[in-house]
Amino acid sequence: MSLVGFSAVATVTLLLCVLTGPDRDDLDEFYTGYGSLSPMRNGLAIAGDYISAATVLGTSGVIALFGYDGVVLALSTALSLMLLMFLLAEPLRNAGRFTMGDALTRRMPGGRSVRITASVVTLASLLPLMLVQLAGTGQLMGFILGFSGESMQTGCIVGVGALMISYAAIGGMKGTALIQILKIVLLLGSGLVVAALMLHRFDWNPGALFDAAAAGSGTGDAFLASGLQFAGSASPGIDMISSHLTVVLGGACLPHITMRMYTADSARQVRRSMSWAVSGVALFVLVITVVGFGATALLGRAAVAGADPRGNTAYLLGTRAVFGAEVSTAETVLFTTVTTAIFLTVLASVAGMILACANSLAHDVFAAHVRKMTPRREMLLARLSAAAVGAPAILLATLVQHHSLHPLITLSFCLGASAIAPALVYSLFWRRYTRTGLLATLIGGTVSVLVLMPGTNLVSGSPVAAFPDADFTWFPFTTTGLLSIPLGFLCGWLGTVSSGGARAEEQRRQYEAVEGWILAGAIRGRP
């Protein structure tokens, strides 16, 4: 039944992309969908983009294995989207048009170097997440359908990757938005039913569920207290702060999330859209908390870790376990819906990331620097860029599928927090910010993450690292955020204060000319 569900979803979603795809020369429809989605539908699409397979499977696994620490991670994920809602959503909508490069160059027109750098950072931050989703597809399909052959898993990666490229190239923003909406409705609907069944098993008493999970964890009360996840770290408290700071600042600043701000037609609409998105994500945090604790309560922490050391199958294991030994037809249909929703989550998440990368390449690297680029030609470039991004991602995913993928997830969030977040905050709110400071922020934040990340215990020095047999660990924390985030802000400040006086004053006047557009939405200006 799962295979039938996968096939049906792939067929229906591809058909939706074909039916809603833009005309060959309509750039606004391809990049933004003309802002035609209502606030509720746009908010659901934002939530769908934000809840990736890494969130569904990875975060629920952390909850199942580490209890309280996993719940804090889930809450940090929701808090990140709330910060985007209250701090950056409206200025981003006002400053940008199609891509992050548009938003960053609003205050400094003609910034070719800025656009190219923004495109490189977009690719660098999203490619690792794409690899995680694609590489996990083979293992997920094998777990659900019951096969373990490497060739079959590789075939799944290639097939799913080809579908994702098709979604991005054919459907554009509107087509991928419809897939995100379908995904979040299925994911939340099936998840709420499973969570209700889980609570029913414990007589609707969350305290009994948590106590049973603590008993099944083998760690007792430590499962319900802070510190279990980072117990092996040299400084567990500081390591936890670094990890959650990275998630809070980096999660919602990734380009495939911020591009959804440009689809809103007004400031009021973007506020309402974000309200729907935050509500959907918060509700899903409750779902994975209940299912994650339920998996440990019903199966035990050892069984969850035995199926996958990172706990990535905990959501599915908990769903199976709640049915008991005798599985009815209705429960079989529910499990099929859950697996189909996760499959659709993988499809939709990577399609959104490919679209963000393709848009950046076509609009920031090619179209912005070619005079008299026709809309039809730019549309063709965007679709070819989707294939140019997706094909190498598929190849790399087949090569890394048997390694630990957690370093790649962390790398994306660290780049979002250390390079993109400082650049957006400075660019949208600091009058003195200059082109030199912007380039220093993007490059300095990115380089600091790339230098520090190989020294973490996610890459080597631990049984669940990417290279468990090697040990070249020298950085004391799991994530680079505690050092790389301040470095990103510092590089932007140093680059700005070191800029020439006359040039800096001119760029300040350019910002003041559009300040009303960016902060108040007085005019929807175009770059």
C-alpha cells in the first residue's frame, strides 16, 4: 500500500505542477506566483517549506533518544520561524523581488559582486540540506518497503531526484507551493491522528506518557532533564547553547524560506501568512513531541537506537507501535498515509531548495548582468539551472548515503546563522552598512564555518560521526555557531568601518532613499 501511495502522490503532484506551471515568458508567475495565494495557503506553503524531512525524522529521533533536549530543539525550530515573522518578514518582502540577491542589493543598486556572492552562499547553504534529504530517501524507502540492497536505494535516490527537478523546473513558485500545501495538510492530519492514538494508549495523560518514556529510556529522570544529548561534550551547557543559537538564527534565514516572503502581495498579507505558518509549525512540534516520547515509551530507547543510531526512524517506529500487535485495515491505511506524507515531505522540501538555487543562478548570476535579457530566455535559464543544480546533488547524494548526514544538516544551519542572518539584519536595518561590509559578512561568515566545521565531533572522533574511524577533532563544540555567528557580525562591522568615507556616505544616502520602502512598505520598489 505504501508503494501505491507513493506512486499516486508522485503522479498527482507532477500533474499539479504541469497544470499550474507558468507561461514561458512570465517571470513574475515563475518566481513569485503573482502573489496569487491567499494568506492561509501561503502560510501553509511556508510551513511546508520549513518542515523538512530532517525536521520530521531527525528532530523526532532526538526527542526519542534524548527526551527533554529534543523538545528544546523542536521549540528552537519554531522560535526561529517566529523571529523571522516579527523581525525580518515584512522588510524582506518590501526589499526583495525574486531572490535574496534582490533584497541585499536594494540599498546598493548595481552590485554585481554582491549578487554573485549571494548566489554562491545560497548554493553553499542549501546543497548540504539537499544531499541529506536525497541520501535519506534511499534508506527511508528501504525501511518502509522492506529492501536493503544498495542498488535499489541508489535507484530511489535517482528517481526521486529526477521528480524534484521536474517539480522545480515545471511548476515554479506556484506549483511547488501547491505541493507544500498538500504535504503539510497530509503531514499534520496524519500526525494529529497518531498523536491522539498515542495519548489514548496512556489514558490521555501526558504525565504517564513522559514517565513511561523515562522508564523505557534506561536513563531514568535524566531523560526528562537537560543535558543528556551533550553529556559527552567537554562543556555540555555551552555546547547546548551553541547548538540552539545556531538553529534559532539559521533555520528561518535559509534562502528557500526567505524566498516565500516575496510571494505575499502586501505587508498585511505577509503578516497573516506568517501567522498561519508559525501556527502550523507549532502544532507539528506538539505532534513530534508526543510521537517521539511514545516511541521510547512503547519500544524502549535501545530499540529506537538499534534501528538507527540517530533515531531517524523513531517517527515511523512510534506510529507502528501505537497500533499494537493486531493491525486493522484503518490502521494500515493510516500508516500508509503517514509514510506517504513523509515521502511527499522529501519531494517538496528538495523541490523548494532546487527552485531557490535555480532562481538565484538564473536571476542573480546570469540575467542581472546581461543587457536586454528577454523574459523567455531568463525562464529557460531558470529551468536549465534547476537541472544543473539537481543533477550534481543526486550524484553526491549517492556517494554520501552511507555516511552520517548530521554534519551536513549542521553545516546548512551554521551558514544560515553565521553568513545569511548577519547580512540580512545589517542590510535591512543599518544605515551605515556598505557593499564592502556586506561582502565581508557573507564571505567571512561562510569561511569561518567551513574552517571550523571539520574540527567538530560530527565529522570525526565519535561513533556516529561522518568518519568514525578517524579523529581530527580540535573544536570543542558540536556546532560552530558560538564562534562563527559573532565572527559573521564582526566581519560585517569591520568591512563597513574600513570603507572609504565618500563611498560609504554615498551608499548611506542610497539606503536612506529606499528606507521607507524597506521598513514601512511605502512603495513596492523594483531593483
